[in-house]
Amino acid sequence: MVKANPSLVPNEPFFNDIFAKAQNLYITGSPSANMFYDAYGNYSGSWLDTLNDMDRIRQANGTCISSFGCNTFFPFQNSGLTSYVNAGKSEYHAMTVVLRRAAFHGWGYDFNYTWSHSIDNGSASETSGGANLQDAFDPNAFRGPSDFDIRQSVSAHVIVDIPIGKGKALFGKMPGWLGVVVGGWQASTLFSFHTGTPISCSVCDVYNVNYLYSSFCINAPNGTAPPASGFYYDQNNTPSIFANTNAVNSFVASYPGIVGNRGVLRGPHFSNADVAVSKYFKLPKKENLRLQLRGEAYNVLNHENFSNPTVNTA
């Protein structure tokens, strides 16, 4: 569209002055129109690639497009340098509810619920090399939900003595030798659940903040609401965090110089149930010692739990 009608792009004095040689470079039109066409026609919206094109790529006559010569914006050696800085900030807020009954008269339980929110500008520890910040000049721009942020978490444990055997509610008068065989059984279960952790969406090969990390996604400006994320089977019956692959149309790369939205999506929930059945035998002449035989079944419901996928729009 811009190629057919370059006047759609208004003249920007900065572009027209610094990149005056871009006049009619790719399309018939102003330097501003050619910069816009270069960004979206040649580099899929990656403005740093566009700036690199104008600043460092030698033309046929050995010069660059920049009015001040090659490497006005980028040095000869590199396009970006990493460094360490003590700029980490984090917050954690939570409410915890605990219901507990100590095992007594043959049964007991624990129920724990946590409602929380963890926010930071980098979730990696110092010993692991630290977190990568897209904008070193504004570390707070990377602020968002922690990579490990779990909004709701439940864990529950129940233990029950099976009331069969000598002295128990059922068949309590059975002979002692029979009680040794059928008595002393105990059943327990452990259940855990938590909501999904954050996922950041990136746009591959689009660099609008620095040349080391791809730009994060933002909501598309066409008014399309971002789809709910979690766990679904999409229209192709493929496990996905979206119900439809058209979700890609709801995201675009962040604007030049803008970090974008970190942790804009959420991964699948996690749930698991384990059970155990055990039997105790009192050891002869050892009042305080018991022998336990135990059988355990992990993920007894055979429920699959998916890890977070890598999400990008390319």
C-alpha cells in the first residue's frame, strides 16, 4: 500500500535529514516513506534491522545511507554488549488458608490454599547468570509477573486407618493371629493443584529494543481481544494453550523502543493425585517399633500435565 501511495507516510524531519539518501531508495518517495517500507516491506517490522540497513550496510559506492556516514548509530565492533547490574526488584503478596486435623482416632487431614502474586523485573537468580533485560536504560520496563508466579495453589492430604481388626469397629473380636493378617491397614492420599505460570510471547527476528532479544508481543491494535490461554484442543485437535490457531492474529511486535508485555499468557494448570495403602506389624517385644509394608501409586488418575510451550508469532 505504501509502495503504491508513499504519501500515506508523513514526512518526519529526523528521517528526512539523517537519511536523506534514502529518497527513492526502495520506492518512489520520501526518505520517511522509504524507511517505513524498509521496516515493514523488507524486515517484517524490525526497526533495528532497518536502522542497521541505513547505518552500516555499504552501498555500491562504498558509502552508507546515513548523512553522517557509516556507523553513526552502530559501532564497528558489535550491535550490543551484555553486562551485569544489580537492578533486580521483586514483590510477593499472598493469602494462605490452612485447615488441619492431626491424626486422631484413626483419621486426619491437611488442607492448604494459597492465593498469591509474584512480580519482578527478572526471575533468574544471580548464580544462574541473572535475567535478561531488553531495555538496560529502564529496568522497570521489564516488570511483570514472575516466571514462577502461581496465582492459586491447593495441596491436601488425608490419612485414614481402615477400621478392621482386633479392637477395631469391624470384626474387633477376631482372634489375634487373624488380626495380625487383616488388621493394621491404613490408606492415604495426597492431592496438589496450581494454576498455570506465565508465558511471554515474542516475535522472532523482530528487534525493536535491542539486537540481543526478540521483541515481546503486544495486543494487536485492531481491537481483537487477546484469547484466553490455558489448556485446550484447538480446531486441529492438537493440544494447545489456545482454542484456535487464529490466536496469532491477536498479537503483534512491540513498538520501537517499547519492551512490550512480559508474561502476557498463562500455561496449563497442574494437578496430581497420589494414593498409598500401608500395613503395620508390631515387632515382638519391641513396644515402640513397627514394621511397615507400603504400596504407592503416583498420578493414580493418569492425568497428563503439560509444561509451558515456547510461544512466538513466527
